[in-house]
Amino acid sequence: MIPVQPQPEPNSFDQKVRKPGQAWLNKNSFPLDRPLPKKSKPEPFWTECLDDLYYGYNGICAYLAIYIEKATGAVSADHFVAKSTSKACLIYEWGNYRLACLRMNTLKNKFDDVLDPFTMADNVFHLELISGHIYVNPAIAITDKKLFDEAKNTRDRLRLDNGENCEMRRKHFEYYVTGRISEYHLRETSPFVWREAQRQNLL
């Protein structure tokens, strides 16, 4: 997981998502400044901006920091502040969406104890490139214990260090080292691995 630069709202977003969403909320008499009533199912107008989200963020999952192949159907919009807990107006706001693969979106769910890739500090997570193991930068434990604990919780909540994810990152680096992919390809498809290889002077 690495910081993500928020992208500007697409020109068509207001017409495709915000206005229809607000109209639906008004139709059902849901106040914009409060969460929806329990068991309410908001109309998924945000799916209308999935392409904008995907191309705006170059297909990179905000949490796993890998390229999502669109053909697999694994692209989703994570509501960073969950639909069930946020003010109703945030359900249809571009700034509340994070491009995520379905697995990360499912794991994050409605939990609010995950670091926001839009605002997280740089260099929070490090990698052991040979194993793909992800760990929190140990220096943070000294300078910012709260951030250190939040980062550990994020890693555990999203299972960023499980066997499959470690193997995926390990493979990406191995493919680069053995010449099967270029540095450009590594950077475009596995930017976290690329950044760590750069930090460790292995490029």
C-alpha cells in the first residue's frame, strides 16, 4: 500500500452520479447530512463512473497497489467512508471513492480503521522483495506510535501480508530480476514493488 494522488472529478460525474443520487435520496426523504436508515439499499449510481475511476487511477488498486485487469470484472468503487455510516450525501461523491479490486473492497467492507491511501504518509510500508512480505516501517514506531499501530491494523484488516499477496509481489520482483519484464512494466503493474526496489537501490 502506497500513497495515491487524488484525481479531479470527471466533468460528467455530476450528471451521471451526484444528481441522480441526490434525486434518489430526496425522493425517499433521506436527509443528506445523516446516514441512511438501517437496511436501506442506495441505488448504485456510482457504477456509472467506474470507467472514469479505473482510467483516472491507471487501473491501480488503491489498497493492494497492483494493476487490475479490467477484463476480469474485478474493478470496484470502494466507498472509503462506508455507505452504511457516512452522511448520505457522501454515497454519491467522487472524493469518497477509491479504486479497488473486489477482494480488497470486500475485506475493507464498512470498517473505518484502515489508512486512507489519499492521505497516508509516504514510506509507511516496506517490502522484503525476496519473500514479498510487507511490514510497517520500524522507524515509525519511534516517531509516531499511533500511525505505526494504524498501519499494522490496516495490513491485518486487508490481509496485505497473506500468502497469496506475498507470493504475487515476490513473483513480480522475480520477473523483473530475471528479465521477463522491464522496469517500465514493473512500475506500471506493480508500483509498490517498483518503489521498494527503487528505495533499496535494486533497479
